Amino acid sequence: MELLALEIKNDPCKFLRISMDCLWDKEEEHLLINSQVIELSQKEHLLLKLFVKNKGFTVTYEDIMFHLWEDSYEKEISIDSVKNQVSHLRKKLPENCLISVYGKGYILN
């Protein structure tokens, strides 16, 4: 049995399943696809952590702005900046993991 599969079986609380072949390691905070760690930028990492924390619930554009740009929240952050970050993250996730909620934000399915 593959080491990761054995680890998941022995400690299912350590991982959050995003799709059949995609996991979030809660302890190490790594994205794993087919048992391979996927490199994320700092903002992609923060964004995915936010989605994982709120899995199944809408994460609003405002929540994302605050979470990703908290040090410069007073500055004008555009929704296009949010969409750009989500687009980068979507390229690293399996298809249909992030669902757009028109006019509000996104849901990690």
C-alpha cells in the first residue's frame, strides 16, 4: 500500500479531501495531487487555507480581500485582483473544485 494512502487511512483527520486525487494536509498545510506536493505562492496558499476553513460555504470577495491583503486593506483592492488570484489557484486545483457565486464570491466544493 502506498505510504500516503496508509497515512490517510490511519489518520483521516489530518487530511481534507478536495477531490478523488486532491488532498489538503491540515498539519503541514500542503496541497497534494496524486500524492505530489503542489507548489503554491504565498497568496495562493492563504487563499486555499481560507477556502478550506470555509469549505462548503461562500467566501465573499470582501473576505478574500481582507484575508489576502490585510496589511493594505485600507487601500483600494479591486475585485479583478481577487479574481486574478482565484484564477491562479484554479489552475492548480482539479476542475470544478472552486465554484463561482455570481456577485458574491466562491465556494470550495
